[in-house]
Amino acid sequence: MKLPERLARRKGRGFHSAIVTSFAVEFAAFEEVMLPQLGAGGSSNVLLIADARMTAMSLSDGSNLPMQLGRDYVLFSPPVGDGVFHPKIVLQLGRDAGRCFVTSANATGAGLGGNVEIAVEVECGSEPSAEREIVRAAWRYLERLVPSDAGAARDAMNWARERAQWLDGRRRDQRLDRPPDVAPHGWYANLQLCPLVEKRGPLSGKPRSVPRRARQGLRPNWINPTALIRICIWRVSRRSVYRKADL
């Protein structure tokens, strides 16, 4: 397979996040070859995890310096003691789907376009399956690499996880978010709502948040007038802050 071309394929609504690991890294190759393909697949939240010494070498040996780092993607190097960080994994995450590549290719010009490399691809949906367990195992491994005090890298991981609830074994329609001051009982307990979420990744210039939308219609015998008025007021107040957009 041609790895960069496979990264651009969308499943459903695409993959909002991508996590890439590599031993060696050439920033020009990553930004010109891999990053656009990840973006074509839908990713606006991209995290690159690379070996610390090889990253330092790329930043100091006179090669092209990163031009989009901190704006279009985050870089992190995990501590490895006396060894090296050598896995090559690409994990793409969407709200209802995931895809994992385990490959021999580094994020370099040779790895992405010159060498003959090996890659295995596993794709899954949000429903339980053997493929989903493989993708979730890759996520758990990558999540352990990024400590809670890793700053922007941890933010990227958290942002991805919040928008891929199936990683925890939950489907998106199992989450219930309530506006304030509305009791969680009666007809309202039957209403499935989406939370306020950013449309872009945490590094995007202007956040675009969208209000929650009802996932199930209201039946007349469920409606409590007082609670309904509270919801309407809550929605109107939110519209003054957040721009409505389709998920």
C-alpha cells in the first residue's frame, strides 16, 4: 500500500484526530506529505510523537525547520531512559470510527516515499468487534506515553478522547448532557442530547462551538411546560455565544 494515500481515505464523517509515532522525523516530509493527507481524512487535531534524540538532531543538523508546528500539529517526545523510542504507529480517530496503521516507515522522506516499507491497517466502527479492540489497544498504549503534565500534547489526547467515546466502550448515543436547573427525570430523561463541542482541534485559530441538539423528538405526553421554557431560555442564551453548526 501507499501509506500517505491510505491516510486520506475517509470513513463516514472522517477522523477528527490523528496520532503519529516515529523514530526518525524530517519535518519537511511530515508537513508536506503526511500532514496534508491526515487533513484530507478530516483530522484537525494532530499529535506527532517522536524519539527525543532524533527530534533534536532534526532541529539542529541544518535540515528544514518545522513551519507548521504549534499551529497545525503538536510535537511530543516521551522519556525512554537509555533506550530509544522506535514504534511507528498512525492512529486516526473519529466520532464513530477508528483506523490504525502499524508500519515500518518513519516520518521521513525516505519512509513516506522512497523506501519499500511494510504496513498493516486495521479499521473499525463504534460497534463492538475484534477490530475495535485492536484500535482501542493502540489508543491505550499511546495514551500511556503522554503524561498528564505534557501540556499541549495532553490537551490533544484529551480532545481526541472526548470526541471518540467508543474508546471507552460507550457509544455516542449513550451520553446525556442536561442544561442547568432541569431535573433529570420524567420526559427529559428520554431526551438524548449532544454536548457543546469544538468543531476544530485545540490548535485551531478560532474555536467553533455548537450547541447541543435533541436526538429524539419530544412526545406531547412527555412535555413539562416549565422545564421546556427553561430549555428554550438556555438555548437562546447559548446562541449569543456559540454559532450554530451541524455536527
